[in-house]
Amino acid sequence: MKKNKFSTDGFISKRPSDRIKSQQISSTHSSFSKSERDISLSSLDNELKKPKPGYGSDYFGTDLPAKLEEITDKPTKKLSRRQRRRLEKRAAKKPHRLIFRILKWFLIIILLAGLSIGGYEAYKLILAGKNVFQGSIIDIFNNQPLKEDKNGRSNFLILGTSEDDPGHQASYLTDSIMVLSVDQNNKNVFIFSVPRDLQVEYGMACPEGYSGKINSYYDCVNDVSDDTDENAASAEQERLLAMQDFVGGIYGIDIQYSVHVNYTVVRDVINAIGGSINITIESQDSRGQMDSNFDWKCGASYWDRIENCPPSGHYIDYSNGDVTLDAEHALYLAQARGDAAPTYGFERSNFDREVNQRKILVAIRDKALSSGVLTNLGAVTSLIDALGSNLRTNIQTDEIRTILSIASEVKAADIHSLDMNKDGIMGSDGNPVAGVYNYSDIQDYIAKKLSSNPVVSEDAPIVVLNGTDQAGLGQSKANELQAAGYNIYYVDSAPDDTYTTTEIYQIGSSSSSTASALSKLFGVTIKTTEPPIAVDGTTQFVVVIGSDAISQD
């Protein structure tokens, strides 16, 4: 690079003419004798000490315009008092301007450093977004509403495999299958699991044959599984779409989105949001839940296990009630199903595991919102890494903001976990109670729960009593209610037939939408006192038909 003639600190380098004069003096000096040199040096010294014209010590003490005339031979205009004052002020401001310039550049450097950090995070987000979501990452600034079914719900299929666990047998199987149904307008969520052992007919030739467990279907769609294959991404999308159509057909719902997560996503996401979550253990066993299948994590010997996993040496061992799980324990609790003795609290095996998985999913959502993860740069970075490495989906980038908004607005009380085994729809073997390949009861159950009609979704059991002497009036009204979507538990006669007005009794405080609808339909106020007959714990409403209902026919 060509060097500047002038240095950066304001000093001027020697001019060529100065170097020539210096050389001339040195050359002349060297030709004299010692005495002549002394005389010459003395004369030169005296000559240098003489003041030159116009450069005396009092030069700037004299009239400045006069001296300018001596130098330039041109008349100089005399400065006014205002001009002199302006020049003095300008000279006084120079040090401040220097400070301001230094401060300005300091702030610019800080800003550039901040932008470089933000740029790095944006770069990571772009990389993760390209791996995870569909569409351009620029679309993340949009806010596109989610696709909906006829009930105004957006349904997500969540698939979990263990492809990232080297020692896991049959890691390609979707041993965790879950459906999350969201109403983005009314802000409520229903979550239910699909048993991995559900027997299905594949409709094509698979390694297991033409029929088998549903957890094999995902891998059967195509055989492109190598991440280095140029078609791997499109093959993944093909599997996702095929799986959501397949599960949707069995359960009678329209599934718009699907998500595939790996084994470690639970651990990595929980670490990203603070390292722990809180859930409630609700086992049928009074001791809680214990699964010895993961005791190897406590140590090789008995005493190591006791020391590392007190008090009993079991890695998964929790009493009923609220517990705090670190990321590692949450990961293994999500896999626990009591398949290795000794164990307790997992009498329903896979169904109990699915309950814990749904609880962990909700707990992650609650922790992420409560701990301010989305405002923490480090947490967001870790979360991006976790999702970018362990999640694939067909969700579009312009739908992400909508999903985040819904997740933050849905209240915990409006997140409902469905258990088809407890509700008598699914047997203990993971197949419908109605029989293998008979999914009609499952479809009716889901249709009611996800209905846009709150009366249908609450599905509150109602007892109808005829309180008049007109035969068949109770059954007639029960049929009308059932046709409107009400759940008629049974029909009977009231203790007497003298009711002139219809009375409605509510047992408990749930199913508020049904209570409001019944009150409006019959034009009466709901009573919370004891009904005229004894009912079991299932019944939520007792409707006693009075003679006023005759005129409504």
C-alpha cells in the first residue's frame, strides 16, 4: 500500500527541499579546516539567530491585517467584531467536536457489534428455518391464519421416533403418535394419543405385510431415509402427508399439519427453556409411578444406584402429586411404560406413558411462556438449535407467528387431554373396544369432542323424566334433545306427574355451555339443588318435563 506523505497525528514529513539544503550545508562544512569550520559554524549560528523579516517574536502581537499585506502584497479586509467573536467561538468548540466524533464512532462500533450478534442469530434462525419449516424464512414476518377443518379447528399430527438414538432398536417406528387440535378463534386445545399398537390395514405391501401396527406405517410410505440423499427432504414430506391422511381417515378428522420429532427433542427443548418443567403425577397406584427399566443411569452396582438415585435406586420413581423434572428425567419419563420389573403405577402400560407425554408437552408450553424464553437471546438460540436438529414439519414459515400467538393466548384450563381408554373407547391392547378395524366408536367420540357446537363437545350426560300424565312425552322430548346434539343418558318417569312447568337440575359445575343452552331452550332457570330422583355420578343434568312442554309441540 502507498504510504501517505503526511502522518496521521498531524506532523508533516520533511520536504525534499529541506533535505537538499541539509546536504549542501553538510558538504560545504566538510571542505573547511578545523579553524575555518569553527569560524563558519559561529557565523552560521549567528546568522540563524537573526530574526527574519515578518517572523519576530511579536509577530502575532501586531496588527494581523498589516502583516497579511506584507506577506501577500494584497489589501486585507478588516474583521468585524462579530466575525472575530464567531471565529473565537468556533475555535473554542473544536475540542468538543473531537469528543463528539470519538463518542460517535464508539457508538457506531457498539452498534455494529450488536448487529453482528443479531446477524449471527438471524443466520442461525435462517438455517434452522430451512431445515424445519416450509417456505421462505422471510415469510416469518407474516401472520398467516392456520388452515382449518369444517369445525374451524386446526389439527396437528405429532410423530416421535428414536432415529437419533444409536442403541435404540427399531428406531424408525413412530412409537409416539399424538394429535393436537386447536381452535384459533375460541382459543382451546384438545390433545389425544393414537396407540402405537393399534391394528390397521396399510393398503399396500409393507415389511410387516398388508396389515399390522400403526407405528410401522410411517416408514412404509417410502424407503428414502438417508439424510445425505438428495431426495431425503421430499421423502420426509411425503411421509408426513401420507401419515396425516392415514391417521385422519381412521379417526374421522381432517389433519392439516404434521410434525416429526426425534428422541432428544424433549431433553434439548427443556434445557433451552431453563432446564426443568413441572408436572403432576396422577397414578392409580397410591405409591405413584416407578419404572426400573432406566436404573442403569444410576450406576452399575446396587450401592451406586442407591447413592446416585436415592432413596430406592430407581431413575424413574415419583410419588403422586406435583414434581419437578430436569430435562433428562423428563426424556425418560416420556418413554416409561412399566415394561421391566419391578415397577408400579403403569398398569395401563402405553396409555399411562401417553398421559405423561401429553403432560410433558403442556408443561413445556407453560414453562416457555412463564420464563420469558422468547425475550432471552441465549434461550432462543438454544431453542433454535434444538428444533433445527430434531424437528421436521410441513408447517409454513408464514404460519409460525400465528402458532406462537395462539400458544400464548390459550389458557391452561382450556387445554383438554382426552383418554380414550378411560372413556371406554379403546381397549387395554390399544385397539377399539368395538373390535379390530372397527373405528366407528372412535370417530363418534372424536367428532363430539371436536365439534364446534359446545353442547356436542361437552357431551354432558342428561337424564330426562316425564313429569306429566301424557304418555310418551318424556321420550319424545329426549329424542328432540338427542337430535340437537345433547347426550341423553336415559329416560324415565318422574316420581309424580303433576309438574306444570319444566325443571332442570345441574349436578356439579361443569358443562356450562350445556346449562346455558338448556336454560334458553326451555325458558327456565337452572337449579343446583338435589333432583327429585337419585342419580349416579355420571349424570350432570336432570330435566323434568312439565305440562308447559305440551304446548311447545
